[in-house]
Amino acid sequence: MVARQRLLANLRLSNSSNPAATSVSGPLLQPGARGTQELALTATDYAGPGVYNVTVQADGHTLYSERRTAMGGCACPRDRAGTP
């Protein structure tokens, strides 16, 4: 007879940090920008799970949204040591 186990866990997740975008620059920010323009930024989340999605919006419309990774691995949250 095979013994069966039933495991239960109560987890509470919290994040006391908000991600931030700094060094935002590029021709997309110029008045009257039209068509395809470049935008550069640095995204950080020092005390949180990490930045793995970047979305750029203007006037309520999404202009760009993509999952990004700093080291080219999976687009997934990382632990504080940077390990997926």
C-alpha cells in the first residue's frame, strides 16, 4: 500500500519596495514626437522581486510592453541573490 501525504502551507507575500525608472531619455520625450522613436531608461527594484516587465504608456495607450531580463535568462522573478 502506498502512503499518501497531504501538505498544506499558508504563505504571506509582501513587497515593501516599488520599482523605479531613472535616467529616462530619448527622442520619444521631445514635443511633437511621431512615428518610431527611441526611449532609454534604467529600471530597478532593489528590495523587491525584480523588474521583469517594462510597459511604456502615453495618454492611456500602451506603446510598448515586453518582458526583459538583465542577464538574458528566463523572464521570471529572481530571489535577492539574482538566482531564477
